[in-house]
Amino acid sequence: MAVSREKIQRIADMLEGRISTQELFRVIAGQKDPEAFDALVAYFQEKVPWTERVILPLSDHLCIVSKTEGTKKKAIVKCTCGYEFEDYRVNWKVKARVYVRESSEEFHEIYPQYMHAEPGWQVLREYYCPGCLTLLEVEAVPVGYPPTFDALPDIQTLYRDWLRRELPVDDHTFEDLTADYVKTHFTVNH
């Protein structure tokens, strides 16, 4: 769907912090623009150097895109730098570079004295893109907790039922594939 340059610019102004808090509140509280989703997708499509179609932005630097492989079109997570993670149903964090802060010394690099978690009770995981080393996310979790899967959107329902559009990828089961990916790509040393 074609979207006006003005609507794409409005999305850019919101995402890049160029509008006032009052204006942002009016947008959030006001009547919803039926073209806002298309403007958001167009904003991200213009921002990236690659040609795969953006299906759904996940964050400032991550998008679900339609990747063609032979005759198949599948949905994968891709960083704005071009690094491809995996099928969107696999938690992208299992392919990210991770720095774990777990000691007082490491916490003090970013927190003032007495303002950080208790070592041994909680860790901070910083997830970086392997392609461009951009910090993608930070999570504070108990020691040993698995990576959180922040969003597993049902893109089939989004496109077919909500947007009433053709699905831009092949049909697929809607399920979390992270455990299967970990089983086949990682080994545990005892």
C-alpha cells in the first residue's frame, strides 16, 4: 500500500524523538490512522540497505522480513545492518553475541554503588548483533534463567485477519522453534 511521504516523516519524527511529548500524547490518545502500520513499515524499509521486504519491525534495529530461498518465502529476523538471525519463530537471542554482567565490578561499570542487583541473584545480559555489534537489548534476569523471547508475533493472523492482506511468506505453523534450534545447534559439556 502506498503511503504519503508526510505520514512516513511523521513516523520518523516520533521514532527519532523529534516531536513534543504533548504531540506524541495526542497521537497515542487520538483516533488511529489506518495507514500508520504501512507508514511504519515504509519507514523501516527506507532505513535499511537491503531489499528483502519488511513484514514487521520488532525494534529499532530488528525486523521480520520476507526472505526468498529458491521457490520458498520464509519469515526471518534481520538486523538493519543486514545480519540475518533465523526463522522468526526462533528466539533471535540464541544467535546474538552476549555479554553477561554478574559481578559487583561489572555492575559498577554502569550502576552507582548500592544501586545494582545482588551478584549471584541476578545477571544483566547485553545482546549484540554479530554483524554490526549494535546493542539490541538488555535483560535483567535471575542467574540461570533462559533468554526471554520478547515477541513471537502471529504474522499470519496479523496479515490475513487484521490487515486483510495476502501473507508475504509461505504458510507455516505458528510455534516457538527455539528449543528445537538449540537442540540441534548447541552441545552441553558436563
